[in-house]
Amino acid sequence: MYGLVRVLVSRHIGFACHLAPQPILIRANATELRQVVMNLAINAAEAAGTAPVAITLQTSIRRVPRDGLGPGAPPLPRGVYAVLDVVHGGPGMPPESLERAFEPGCTTKGPGRGLGLPAVREIVRSHRGAVWVRSAPRFGTHVRVAIPLATTRARATARRAEPPGPPTRPGALLVVDDGAHLRSLVRRMLERLEFEALAAATGDEGVELVARAPERIAAVLLDVHLPDTSAWTVCQRLHTIQKPFRS
């Protein structure tokens, strides 16, 4: 996971990861948790811009209410929580932006962005946890995520479970996005995970790639804002080529 996040963060930005000394076990969807970490890392990197700042990821275990979860933390039931802290020394947010941080589309980073924190909150809430943000201009931003630890029974089940076999790669993944930087970034990320990755800049180009070899494409990662046509139209055209199709 460290290597994947490092790919997402520009080289001029420092990146450090400090893991808790003890194993932390929670009951969670691994794919969704990876999305949480990546969204927070991308948000931090975009907030930093070209400034040579540092991003720090840290995990810990905290008991509620004994340890507390910090100023401004939402109320959580008594228990033991896995905590992820993402801290960066970017420009920070003024109070009016901080109040709207979890609103979809609320962003200072340009069109097509602003979905990171709302998506993170929905995932964390589905795991019976909470997420909150502390930020101020010139002092950077601190995002904290708390998710309950697994119960004793769940930990025992996990210890008895057999290790998973090697992941299967069902076919190529097609990335359709008009943003050259993001398209290249996602493609490199998928290739780092040992997927075969293809890329297209427009909906028409993506449909054409699928039409050439529909059996080769396993899924399509489709931007919802395309310059030439709507994402819904692209999905309909893809389904006429190959059913069922994951997009």
C-alpha cells in the first residue's frame, strides 16, 4: 500500500508512513479502505500544490472515552478504535471551507474534484466509524479516521482463516478520462498492481477500443464528465458490445 500511495504523490512532496507497533485488526472491506487511504493522500497532495510540504500517515489504537479522539471529534460509542491520521503542511482551509468540507463538489481545486472527503465519510460510516478534519490557513490540515476494532471472535476467525491464494487478473482494465495527468496516473497505478491497463481520452475512443477486442476488456473505469459525450451514453454503447459489462 505504501508503494501505491507513493506513486500517487508527486516526488516534490515528502511522504512518511508510521504504523502502530502492534497489529490492528478490523472488520472491513479491504478495497474500500484502500480507497479511503488513496483519497486522503490525493487530497493532501492536491492541497499542497507545488509547495514542498510533507504528508504523514500514522496508525494507532485508541480507547473511547479514556484516550479521547481529539478536539472536534464526533461522538462515538465506548470501545477500542483503529485510528488513521493523515497530516500535511499545505495551505490549510479557512473556516467557511472547513464547514463545507464534506459537501460533494465543495473544493478549491477546480472542476471535477471535491469528491474525496464525502466518499471517505460514506465508507467510514458504513464501517461504524467516523472521520473529521482540523484545518486552518497556513497551518495545514489534519484528517482523522476512527473505525472500531474487530471483536475477539472476529480476530479468532481471522487467525484460523487460510491465507488467500494469488489474485487472479480477469483481463485488461480500460481507463477513460479526458485529463491526461489523471489518466496516466491511474494507468500507472493499475500496472503497479500487475493489471493490464489501457487508456482512452474520450468516450468515442474508449468505445472503439472495446469494440476492437471486447473479450480482452474486463472492466472500464469511466470519468463521469467527458467532453464528447455523457458517461451514461458510453455505458449504454459498451453494453451493446458486450454483456454483462462492468463499468
